[in-house]
Amino acid sequence: MFRNATFASWANSVWQANKTGPNSIASGNAAAWLPFPVISPRSLEISTNLSAQNHGLYLPKDTDPTVVAGYAAQMKSYAAALKGNNTAFYNFGITGGTSNGIIVDLHPLSRGSVNIDPRDPYGRVPVVDYRALSNPLDNAIMADIIRYTRKFHFENPLTASFQTSEVVPGANVKTDQQLADYLAGSLSPSEYHPVGTCAMMPRELGGVVDEQLRVYGVTGLRVVDASVMPTLVGGNTCQTVYAVAEKVCCGGWCWVLCCLDAC
């Protein structure tokens, strides 16, 4: 599908014609949401390293001090979650096709930004900088997720009969640095799950809305979409937005409902 243009063209044609072929395979026919200690023997080490970071160094230099404080609070929470079994870090999906390998880190440590374009604030789209992998510990977490995925497919007696082979990054890519180099050129920065630009947090921690989703300092304005989630949830964002929207409607002010951020 990705490396053979002729095959991809055929797959697209049969899908357009009658909704059959490779494109009919679901992105995940089965999935597991796994805590980090299940994945990595380095969970305690990575947790300790995250706690010891000067967290502000991994944000843009002009970041508001309240946002720096909020990020540090989030990283403290993540450090605890990394060494426990109550938070899903890896969304491990298995498709019904001949290839598998959708690897989703549910709690990336890096933070991006969304700003107006100063060249034309009204006529140009906002400037989005995902800043993926800007926190170096994301590389270590993703490296261990890749190693776990390999172990599942190649050391699992239940899948031995499938005679699996690794296409990318390749069996020779093993060290943290080699895996980091691979990720730098292949990572999808959001996997369609952007959140946090209007975070529901205390204002002194960089929050934009309060617990009733009211925008700080603005009268009569609420935000109801995925942007109010301070960090990614341990699952898909779509269902979470539905839950937020239902909570809002039950509160008697569903007329403020904005767009639903889809997965």
C-alpha cells in the first residue's frame, strides 16, 4: 500500500467502485491499552529521569511562566504514571491485514504550539508547530514501545506460524540513537489526536478554561471540544469529546456547543 504505486492505485480503485479490497481493512481489529511497566524494563529509570528534568528547557524560550508551571505539573504526574500500572501509555492495535505496526504513544512528553501568523493574522491559517520529540525522553519511550512490539510479533508462540518479517525500521535498527534517527523521519506528530490548546487547568498553571469550561477573563464564552483536555487521555479523543459534550448539555447550556474534534 505504501511502497507499490500500482498496488495502491488498484486498492483505491476497488474501494471507490464497491468498497472492497485492502482499504476495507479496519485500522485496528483488536487493540490493547498498555501501561508502561508492561512495555519497558526501564520504566523506573525513565520516570526518575523525567522527575529530574528542568522541564522549562523543553518548551519554547518565550513560553509564559504560567504555562511552564503547568507543564512541570503535568510532567510530575507523568513521572508517577510511567512507573505504575494504572495509566495506558501504548495503544497497541492489530489489524486484519497482512501488515501491522500502528504504534501510538498515548502520553507524549513534548509540547507544541499554535499561534496566529503575524504576516497576516486574519487571512492566513494559524502556525502550528507540533515540536514532536522535543523532550528527549519521548525517544526513549518510543524506542521501548518499538522493542515491545517486536517482542510481541517475533517471540510470541501464538504468532509464530505467521512467519512475520520486519519491514521498517528494520531488524538492524536497535540502539536508542538508531531508533531516534528513524523516528525523526517517520513520526506522525499527532495521530489525529490534538488536544490542550484551551486546557482546563488553573489559570496560574496556564489554563484557558475553568472546570465549567468558561474562558478566563472573558464573559459569556465557553469552549467545548478536545482542546480543553490538558493532556491526551489514555484512549481515543473522539469518545471523550462526546462525554464532555453530554456533560455540558446536561448542565443546561448546550447552546454553546462548538465543533466535535474527531479521531
